Amino acid sequence: MFQTHLLDLATDPGQFNPIQDLAVEGRMVGLLEEALLANQAPPEQYERLGLSSP
């Protein structure tokens, strides 16, 4: 099963407390998809990250 592991290094530099917030996760996935599209990432990159290619 695919899981994300989001961390806030500013407030948790030891990386002990993953962020478990669906809204934050959704926002980060959206930003990642925008960056992939803007950089013309190949379909394999989307697949590797568990995302649907555009």
C-alpha cells in the first residue's frame, strides 16, 4: 500500500512526527503534480510516485 510521509523540518528537525492531515497531503500532491507538469516529467515519474499522468 502506498503511503506518504510528510514532515515539517522547521518544527520537527528530528523527523519524529509525520504530518497526518489529508488537506495538507492533498495540497502537497497538487503542488507536486504542477511541478511535474511544468518540468515535462515523463510518464514513468508519475508512475514511480503513484500519481496519474496527465
